Amino acid sequence: MARASRKIPQPGLRIRTRNYLDGVMRELRLVTWPGRAQVRATTLVVLVTVFAFAVFFGVVDYFLAWGQRLVYQGLGQAG
């Protein structure tokens, strides 16, 4: 005859939440946080990169629009 498995009671929501938050706090103590100089440097890199991509895509957009105008003007004259 098979044994009846007994269910292990789970802790309540309040205890599980507290255990989870304790684990989060334990992990956060292990994090190596960047210093002010590192944050400033990486922020500068991000801003410069975003600006460079904005300029690049602006130039690409300008030339694609210019080419599109040439095509449409050519089609208008051909018809």
C-alpha cells in the first residue's frame, strides 16, 4: 500500500515576504556601488554616444529624404 504523503505547511504571506526582503537586503550589501567619478564618466559616455547617433541618423534621414524627393520629381516629370 502506498504511503500518504504529508504536506509540509508553508509559512504565511507575511513571513515569506519578510524572508524575501531579508534576502534582498543581504544581496544589496554585497553590491559594489560605483563611485561618483565612475558614474560621471559613464554618464558622459552615454550622452556623447546618444548625441553621435542622433547626428548620424539625422544625416542619414536628410539624404534619404533628398533621394526620395529626386525620385518623386523624376517620376512626376516622366508622366
